[in-house]
Amino acid sequence: MPGADIVFINPPYERIAPGYEFVKHITNRSPSLGLLHLAAEVRAHGYRPAIIESDVLNLSVADVAARVVAAMPAYVGITLFTVGVWGAAAIARRIKQARPGTRIIVGGPHISSMGPETMQRFAEFDYAVVGEGEKALTDLLRALEGRNDPRSVPSLIYRDGAALRTTPRSPVNRLLDDLPMPAWDLLPGFPRAYKPAIYDFPRGPVATIAASRGCPFQCKFCDTSTFGATVRHYSPAIVFDMMRHLRDTYGVRHVMFVDDLFLASKLRATELCELMLKNDLKMTWTCTARVDTVRPDILALMKRAGCWEISFGLESGADELLQKMDKAVRVENSEQAVRWTAAAGIRTKGLFMLGYPGENRDTIRQTKEFVRRIPMTIMNLSKFTPYPGSPIYRDLFGTNIRDDHWEKMNGMNFVWAPEGMTVEELDRHYQDILVSFYRRPRIGWYYLKLTLQYPNHFYRLLRFLLGFLGAKLKSLASGRGGLLVRPREVRLDAQAKH
């Protein structure tokens, strides 16, 4: 890192669960793909970047700031999820105190939806890049070196004395093939130090890539302000080259596609699968899809090409809630998609949320029955979170920005309760749904087999349990007696961060 012109930071999320460090052994610890793209882009323009993945390296706010100060870069770029804003501000504050001339640039999902409010709240941030950052960040660095006027940089929020100024947002990048390959070489210990959540992959090492950007659907709970509604694709040949590069250079054996909608183009998905088969890639992979984008024929092809799991945003087992969410599908569509996927031999992961506006005891009952009825292998149940930038946030709060909620916006906390229900009741239903799904012999047997097939899962689970028991004993010795972590508060996947 010494000699870096710009240091990119994925900040630590230690304030989510202070003292619960043992949870890290089973949660998602994948690198920020956005930072990998930004680092590759600025490097292509002559800058020397470095990346700090705080959680993977077990770094605190103080540790991160100390590393940056020692490296003495001219610029620092921090990716912001809503839940990590306060930690990012603390890092920026420490850097500014030690090296006041360092320019702090922020971006990411939170900035794309709440940029002006965040810049107004945190004076530690000098500039904010809204939306896709590759071109805007490079233009900003050039401007700060005197080559251009910062006011000419698109998608920028900057300070003009005590005032904030914004520049027009640039169009989305439609030519993804022109972007350089993500800078995986800048990650210390890649790929073995970076693991998805336990049981979310059949073998390792693992890497994440994207075959597209954007989502055309308008689900009310979703914030699409970073990549927008226009779907843009890498050509299948480029995606295949990235996969082959990961396999041949780093020994990666499993890839997780993080596209909002992998099957937005069945034609491109088909071509990619055929390339995998033709070239005998021999990698397994996972992706996300809407239930109305899968059919038996494409599922059969995906299975032959190595698809191991598809994540579906099922959300609820009640049609009335799906309608309120503007999902544009019905429960019967969800059930059919899951059954088709299971019949193709592909593992199904269902993503659900509890506590959406309109939720009641009857919709909860329907969801509980639904998750036990369908042949789903893994369930992720989040606590409804009205993310800034989503239509439902505006419906609930209008323009009243509740920054006191930001640290809780991680899918692990109920920050709002539907009419006629309390947070305490929602918590009870939350635990009941998870227990009713996972406490079944079929599910337990499946995870036992997966543990035996890939021992890394066993080692991670063992380290978690040892940490949990140690924390329990420490709690008992101190006289508190309670668990430091309630099982229902542990979210495993990347969607815990926004």
C-alpha cells in the first residue's frame, strides 16, 4: 500500500454487533465488487490504487485510519452502505485529523439515494460520486489535479464554501465491455481469505462477478438508484473470459453472480452457458432470478453448465403483500418457479421479508405455510427495512430523513412495525418462521451432507460455536446470563448491507 495515490475502503461494520466478533466466521465476507471496478478503472488511467477490506482483515475504524495515514495517499475513496455511514465518517475524521489535506471521496448505494443529506450531515466527506462511479471518479481526480474544472465532473456533489453543489447526473454506462477487469490482484489473500456466507457455496475458492447492471422492475422496497432501471450486459464472451481468468490465475472453482437480474436476457444467458459447456469450464456458480424469468428449458441448460443455486426474491407467501410491493407476480408463480428449479437439480434459495406495510397475522401464517410447502433448500428471512431511496421509504417517511435509523438498516432490525403489530410480536414471528423451516429432518440431513462434502463449512461452524460458547461463558461469569447474540439476529448473506 505504500506509494498508493488513492486508497479505497470498504469500512468495518463493527458497530452493527460490537463484541460479537465470532459471528464473522459464518457471515458473508466477500470483497466489494464496486471497489474492484473503481480500482481497475483509475489504474487504467495511470493512478496507483490500493484496497482495504476492513472486515476481512479484521480491522477496526482506528486500524483502517492508521493504515491510510501511514500510506499517505492524496485521495481516499469509501463505499457507503446505509448501515456503515457512521463508521465511514469516523474513519474520515481520523484521517483528516492526521492529514488534513487528504481528499475524502464517498460513493456507493447510500450516496446514490441520500447524497445531499449525507454530505450535509458529515463534514468529513469532501466529495460524493452518485451512481456508477468509474468515469465520474476518474474525471474528479483529473479535476483535482488541475486538468479540469470540478464543476464539469458529472454525478458529483461538492462543497462550495458552506453550500453544497451538485452537477448533472451522467447517463449510465452502456458499454460494460470497455471496462477493465476487476482488480482482484489488489486484494491481499485473494481468493481464500474472501468467503461467502457458510453453506452458500459447494466448494471453494469463491469469487463474485457481475454479468449485467440494472433492473427494469419497480419493486417498492428496492432502491435502484445506483445502477438504474436500464439493464446493460457484458457480452457473454467477456463474462466467460473473467470466469476463466479467475479459474486459471487464482484457482477459483465457484463463482457467484451478483447481478440484480441474471436472466434479464435469456439469449445472453444461453450463450454464456453454451460457452461454459463448449470450453469445459468445470466451474460451479450461483445467480439471482425473478420467478417469472425461469422455464424448464433454460434451467436444464444452466444445470448442465454448472449452476448450483438460484436465489429468488419470493418475499412473502401472501398475494396481497406481493401486490402491495409491486412485485408483479403471484404466489403460484413463485411456487412453480421453485418446483421447476428443484426438478432441474438446482438448489433454491428463497429471499423473504417480514413486517412489510400491510403485514398481519394472516399473511404471516400464509408465509409460514408457503415456506414449508415448496421444495426450497435455504431460506433467508430479513426484517423489513425501508431503505432510503426506495419508494416505500418515501411512502412511510416522506422527506423526513431519519439518520438515527441508519445504523439499524441492515435487515436485522425492525425499524418500523405495521399497524396492529409490535416489534416484539414481529420478532417472535420471525424466529418461529425460521425454526419451522429449518427444524425439519430433510433440511438437517441436507446440511450435514454439504458439511461432509466441503469440510470448510465444518471448520467455520466450529469456530463460530466455540466463539459463541466463549461469549456465553463470559456473559455468565459477568452475571448477565443472557446470550450476547440471539440466533435470529445473525444475517448471513450480503444483503444484510445496503
